Amino acid sequence: MELIFTDGHQWLDELKNDITRETPASFEPSIDYVVTKIPRFAFEKFPQADPTLTTQMKSVGEAMAIGRTFKESLQKCLRSLEIGRSGLGGDGKPWRIGTEVYGDRDILPRDVISRKLSVPNAERIFFIRHALRAGFTIEEIFNLTKIDRWFLVQIKEIVDFEEELAGAMN
């Protein structure tokens, strides 16, 4: 085992974990983590398939990610889907909705967003971002999706940070 000094010149294997008070800090530096699993859908390969998600199994696999927070884990998991996105958005890649193509930072029409949120589909999580950017409230999104408000607030915090970063780049 490689030993590393801490600021007080103690070895990590000599420090007790803050939570367990049993195991050394070198054994378990962090006990708390979040695992997120997201199903992978491949409707692009099956154009005749109905993309509406129901109780019928339509996924072709899943992605899983571990992070220290739900937000970190979610973003990592979305990147792991291998659908060409780098997370919820903010990656500069266009969005195709039917025959329309929108820029990543474009504000989508409210009726398009409402339609994408009200019917369960593989892109729904990305349209939560679009809804928040278009000024939908958490309550409006909840009423359309019935997704627990806690998750919606977490996604809003990611979108708010994206907006902060985009504003700093201008």
C-alpha cells in the first residue's frame, strides 16, 4: 500500500475514518455515494417502434454511474448512454425534434416542451432542461411529468449552473 502524508504529517493509514471511527482513512476515504442507472433506448434503430414508454420493456440496455452527489452521478450516467450527449445539455450539439433542428442554447417552443414532457419518452429528461430554460416552474414540470420534485430541483440546479457558466463566457 502506498502511504500518503496528510497536512499534519500523519500517514493516512493512521487516521481514523470520520464516519466509521473504525477503518483507516486510506481504506474508505468516502462512504457516501449515489448510484444512478438509466435505461438505454435505441428507437433510432427501430423507426417503426412507438417511442412512448409504457410498462412494456423497450430498453436495449442501461448505463450506470457512481458519484458523490445525485447531480454528479446523473451527469456521468447521461454521458455513459453513448447517445452523443455530454450530459443534460450545454454541449453545443443541436437538438432534432421531428423535422426541426434547434441549437443547444435555443429556447424551444413551450408547446413542443409540454408535449415532450407529458408523454413518457427516452428524451424526457433532456426536455426537463429545455423546460427550465424556457421558464417552466418546478410545479409546472411536476404536473406534466409527475417526477418527484426533489429530482426536478436537482436537475434545476444543474441547469442553473449551466446558465451561470454560459453567462460567464459572454
